[in-house]
Amino acid sequence: MPISLDDILLEAEEKMTKTEHVVIHDFTGVRTGKASPSLIENIQVDVYGSNMRIRELAGITTPESRMLIVQPWDASTVHAIEKAIQKANLGLNPMVDKKSIRIVLPELSTERRLEFSKIAKKMAEDGRISVRHVRRDAMELLKKAKTDGGVTEDEVEHAEKAIQKFTDDHIKKIDTHLALKEKEIMTV
């Protein structure tokens, strides 16, 4: 049974929305002037013979605007977590304090802010590319539906316009999120 135009449109919109959410989530890992657990929560730590994220091994709190405290549930993982944070190349200097790790975020220099801004732009561009891939795949499905028959030329043309609108809307949303993130990064 051929796939319906409504299903093609629905699937395309869902995939574009998921892509937008991935970009937003990726932005949380880009450092700004304020401390945020999302900055380090996904760093991979080599413990127990496998790789685990810090958030799976410890609680992460922000007692002050420029400080993170990592409290591992198993005290034996403290040094492995410390090494992983250092290797992540985020410009952070973790300090082990018995059973916890304290990270004081240094003030960001202008060069470092510009560097983080470039990283955010790259993430946004990757998101835009993903949205365009979804559009391309949906357009191919529409052409296939047209050649299989049972769908009029007008219906396909209408569906193509709808997919283009979804694409434009999601790219615009990604651009808006990028502008907000850049403003957050550049705010001293």
C-alpha cells in the first residue's frame, strides 16, 4: 500500500522538530558566563570497564553562578571523572575535594567567547543541513507517490509547498535559537 501524503508531511514535520530539539540540546553544552550542569553532564567517563556520562555517575549542582559541584555516588570514581573533565577541553580546571569535585568557571575572554560562538554557529548549521535532508527525503517520497499513481499533480504540488514551509519555519527557529545563544555567550 502506498504511503499517504499526510503521512509524508507528518513524518517530515516530526523529524524537523526533533532536529530543532537536538540543536537546542546541543547548545546547552556550549559554555556561557554562567555555570550550568549541562556543560559537563554528557562528558564520557571511563569507569567500570565502560564509558558512562557524568550525569549517570554523579549529582551536579550549581551553588554559585560560576561554580559547579560534582558529587559522585561512588567515591572511587572521583579521579576518573576529574580526568574526563580535563580531557573534554572545555577550559575547566576541576579540583578534587575529598569525595566531590569543585569546578570554578573562569571569566571568559573575548577570544574564548568568539570561539564558543563559532561552535554554536557550526551546531546550528548542522541542524539546518539535517532539516534540508529531511526535506529532500520527503520530496523524493512525494515524487514516488506521484509516479505510483492515486495522487493528483495538484495534491503533490500542495504537499511540496507545505514541506518547503516546514523547512523554512524550522530553519528560522534554529536561527532564532542561535541568535539567543550568541547573545548569551557574548554577554559579559
